[in-house]
Amino acid sequence: MDKIKLRRWDSAEHLKTEEDIALYFEACLEEADDDAAFIAKALGNIARARGMTQLAHDTGLGRESLYKALSGDGNPSFSTILKVIKALGLKLHVETPGH
């Protein structure tokens, strides 16, 4: 029987376009409920797709600090999350249910 070689799924590899990124982030926001770590991890995936070094430059935060904060295991402040969202060119959108 032939062996199958598997590798770990990496969402960042599939975020090629701005539309991909927007749809991914929107889906993550919907799925996360109140799981802040899930959102941080999603932003980390987007950041890796775009380039963590550029994000560090754009936010004024250290690259290693960003990796940790956006790993899903970190506990970034809300201000860090807002800086990252802005630097990635994303916007949070609020709407009432049913709209």
C-alpha cells in the first residue's frame, strides 16, 4: 500500500486576493462568537499571507510580538487588534440582525 504524505493545513496559503481575505475575515467573525483568540488567529493568518514584516512596520509593533499576539495563544489588547485590522486594510462592520 502506498503511503500518503500529509501536511498541516495553512489558511494563509489560500488567502491570495483581497476578496479572499475579506470573505475569510467575515466568516471568522461570524464563526468566532465570543472567542477573541479565534479572531486573533484569523488576523494572524491574514498577516502571514500578507507579510508579517510589513505588518510590523505598518503597526509600529515588533514582528515577534505580533506572531505571539496573533497566534491564537496570545492575549492581544484590543488596541493591538484595532492597529492590526487597520494596517491590514480591513474594517469591522456593524449591522443589526436581519439586515
